[in-house]
Amino acid sequence: MSTVLEDKEAYVTKSAEGVLALTEAGRDAIEPWVTDLDSNVFAFTPESDSLAVAAGMARLSRNGNQLLTILADEFIGMGSKDSDLLHRVVTEFGDDSVMQLYPMQMVFEGISNIATKEVEWGRLAAYLEQSTRYLRFDTKDAEDHYAYYTPKEFDPKTFAEYETSMNEIFDIYSDLYQKIYAYFVSISKEPEEARTARWRQAVHAQACDSIRSILPASTRATVGVVGSAQAFHNMIMNMEAHPLPEMNELGRKALEAARGVAPVFFERTDNPERGGLISAQKVTSRVESRALANELMPDVEVDPRTGPYAEIVSVNGTEDDLVAKILVDSSDKSYKFVLEVVAHLTDEEKQKVIETYVGERFNRRVKAGRAFELVDYVFEGQIDYGGWRDVQRGRMVDGLKWQDLRNELGHVRPEVIDKAGLADQYEEAFKISAKLHDTLIDRGYVDQAQYATLFGHIMRFSMKSNARSLMHTIELRTTPQGHPAYRKFFQDLYDQIAEIHPNIARAMKFVSKDEDLELARLGAERAMEAKELAAAEKLAAEK
């Protein structure tokens, strides 16, 4: 953190017109903060004060001087302790806009998987989470406790029964891992001499994939979050309004942590007339909407749809809209005029417009242009909770929401479990889960019953996504090394898009339907091994 300096006037000179210029002393003071003092494009280094930079950027909207002169004039040397100046900037320029300019990093360690989804609900942040596809979760901690979350609000009897059931499920998970790993080793076609560490890692990933369905939703994981102060502000208010006490506690802890870094941005987060008002509104809206849904749709008819599926329920936009947008952006004609032209184009001409716009895509990372964002798909899905965790990571969507976890929609059992002769033991985990789930509901812990569901239980969700975003997500989530559950979901979604908009589907040229999981896993591991070898060789050559 910068030290407070006495003679800050020596950093800048001011002309009669009020234009600031850096002095030599100012250049020396600001130079450690930036990558290139004399370029019109520069980045701020770790030596800079992020809070001061955010405040300085806010000044730009009403100050014609260059940013570095503003920083030198007002913020260099203030550190993060000059609350009066920061309060003045936040008040003058609006706390929301300034919050967007301040980046933060935060970690949520050892939280339930239900909580990880709530932490990751926001669109405008980046998240990294421990993967149940590559890590085993049967290691006990110093207190001889498996990695699961127990709600603190349980009464003593329920607490004991809950932990007994969880321990039984994790015991099954641990035993199944050993058995399914041995099974994959026994059926592998890889020669003994080729069974390297990468091969063992691929087998380990297959084993984790195959049994993660019996992990409970209470399974603990750690999530890292990077985003603006505003993203954290919104996340905290959302968690404060959640019906589960775990989320409320995490929201309070996140607020305390955020205030330890940038208190000026989080003064109003729990203020009853600001953030508190928003959180309260969320609670009221949720409770009253649920009551109205029960009133309008009483449980006289049970929804018969069980098991996994993907279904597009509505579409907003046509391929003609896409063609028109492409031609508007590529010409000097008005939108209305172009729409009339497109109405008279042949199918072949429209196809050519889209193909030309998409261009040559050499790999799935080459994306189509933003005209594809004009076509939206609203879709509903039922998928096992483990698969949903990966579906949910396609965050640039609208209306993302999911129904509470429950066991009424059935559960999945990977085919390999039957082939390995482990079906009875696998199903025993679901019997234990079902009994615990029903017990919690009977005792009034309706929301907490979600912790008792397993990753293999089917859950229901809906969202809206545009064609450009779906192109990225479908191609990513159908790669051969992906989990079979979400691969099937996105393959089915792609087939439906192809029926509705064949030219849009044609642009999604990297949708994969290859099914050899062993080769896919091993290929991914060997690709990583090749990258590491190439990097090591390059480093050796440079030396």
C-alpha cells in the first residue's frame, strides 16, 4: 500500500485552463503503478492501489484530464485509508458505477454443493470450483468427518440421524470407488507398458465420473470468485434472501470479508433502506410467488415427466432475423429496408449470407459474430444434479433458475455400474438418501431436505440463451471427454435446434457425438502431457 506523501502538489502542474501535467516527481511516483508510462494503452501493476484506481476512473466521466494525472493529483499516496475522499467520490459519481470498477477476489471454502450453485448464480463474475469429476471426496478430516455439510439448525435427534445417513452414503461411495477403479483397470485395452501416470489419471477420472452420482448435495467443495465489487454486492444480497440458513451465514461472512477490503463500497449492502430493502423484497417475492403457484396449481394432478430430457419450449427470432442483422451491419441500408429485401431472398441466398458471416471456423474457439445473439431459445431440462452443475456454468443466459432438489423425479444409474456388477450397492445409497429426505420433510426441515438428495437425482430447470452463447456451450459440453449426462443433454438440444434453424445448427460444426469415453479421457491426459513436455523443452532451449 502506498504511503501518504506530504507534497503532492509537486506531482502535477496545472495550466490556466486547468489542464494537468505530470512533473518529473509525478512520473517517478506513478511509474510503478503502470506497465508503460508513455503509452496510451497500459495496465495497472500489482503495486498500484486498486481502490484508488477505481476512484480515479470514476473521475474521468467529469474530468477532461488524463487518468494518470488525476491519480497523481488526488490519489497517489492516499492509500486506502482516506475514507473522506473515497466517500466523496462514491457519493458524487454513484456507488453502483464506481463499484463496477473495483475488482475483488474471494474464496468460499468447504461449503455445500447447494451453496456453490448460489455463490455462482451471478453472470458477471468468474468462478472456479473443485471438481467432483477429478477429485475423490471420501477423505476424512482431522475430526474423522467426511466432506459434507450438516445444517446447524437441526435438533439433536435429527442431527444424529442425518450424520449417520451421510456417513453410510460416503462409506458406499468410498467402497465403490475402489471397485469401479479396479473394474476399469481390468477392462482397459491399454498395454501394460503404456500404463503411465497419465493413464492412471484417466482411469481415476473415469472412476470418479461413474460414482459421483451417489455424492450428496451436502458434499463440501471450495469455490474461488473473481468479480467487481458490485458483483459481490449483488451476490451477498441474493444469499441474504435465501431460505437456507447456510446461505444467510455465507452472505454475512462474505459481507464482512468484503468490508475488510473495501468498506466504502459495502456500507449500504445490509442497510435496511438500501441493500436490506432489496433482500427483503426478494424474500417477499419468493414466498408470495410460491403461495400463488400452489393456489393456482394445486397438487391434484401429478406432473408425469420423470427422467432426463432437454426441450426447447419457445423461440424468439428466426433465421431471417439473423440474415437481416448481418446485412444491416454490413451495409448502409436501414433495418426496415433490409427486412423487406430478406423476405424476397431464396433459401440458398440466405444460407450463403449466414455461411459467409460465420466464415471458416478452424476450432470451436472461433466464435460466430454477435448477430447470432438476436435468436433466443427458451428451454427446459431435467438432468441429474451432477450434470446440472456443469450445465449451470454456461452463465451468459437469462432467467436462470432451478426448482428445489427432491427425489420425486427419479435418479440415474450409469450403465457401467451394472456392467461392473455394482447396481445393488449403488441403489442402497439412494434408499438411504430417500429415507433421510422424507424424514427431514416430516420434521419440518423442508428446505434442508435438499441436502439429502444425491447428485444422481433428477432435477428440473429452465433458462433462455441466444444462439451465439449456445454455440459455445453446446460445442464445449459435447466434447468426448465430457460427462455422458450433460453430453446427452446438449446433443439433444442441438438436434432440436437443427430442426428449427438448420443453418444456425450447421454453423455449430464442432458438436461431437463420439462416445468412446476411455479414449477421450486418455486423449485429454496425453494432450496435457504433450503440452507440458513442449513447455519443458522450450524452457530448456531458452536456458
